[in-house]
Amino acid sequence: MMFVADIVICCQMNFEALVVTVGVLGGIIILSFLVCCCYCCCCRRRQSRRPDYEEEFYARRREEMRQRADDRKFERMARHEDIRRKYGLMGDSDHPYSKFENE
């Protein structure tokens, strides 16, 4: 009879340990599920918006760079035009400096 009493006490201790273990594992599973849900809902939504923002940012940046390049190009052309006018290399003759022609 003593053997049966030892088994009952042993089973009760294992049952208590089993309840604690199952509770802890269940809590970990529920917590990890909630973390995954938050990651999928919040972080992925933020990441899906990001490529559009980056694409707009780089498109705006390219446009600004192109505009600056065009401005520099027009300034360079104006400077070359002034130099041509100064040394008489222009085709029109209404400027004060004109190329001497031997006739």
C-alpha cells in the first residue's frame, strides 16, 4: 500500500510541475503570436510606404540635379557668347567689336 501512496504524491508533484510548465509555454506562445501580429501589422505597413517615399525623394533629387546642370549650362553658354561677341566671332555685325575683314 505504501507504494501506491508514493505514486500518488509523485503524480501530484509532476502534475503541479506540468501545470506550471504548460502555463509558461502557453504564455510564451501567446506572447510570440502577439509580437508577430504587431510586426506584420505595424512594421510591414511602414516598410511598404518606405519605397514610395524613397522613390519620390530620389526623383526629386534627380530633378534638382538636372535643374542645376541646366542652369550651369546656360551660364556657360552665356559666357561663351560674351567671349565670342568680344573677339568678333559672331555672325551678326551689330556689336561694336567685329572681325576685320580684308577686302
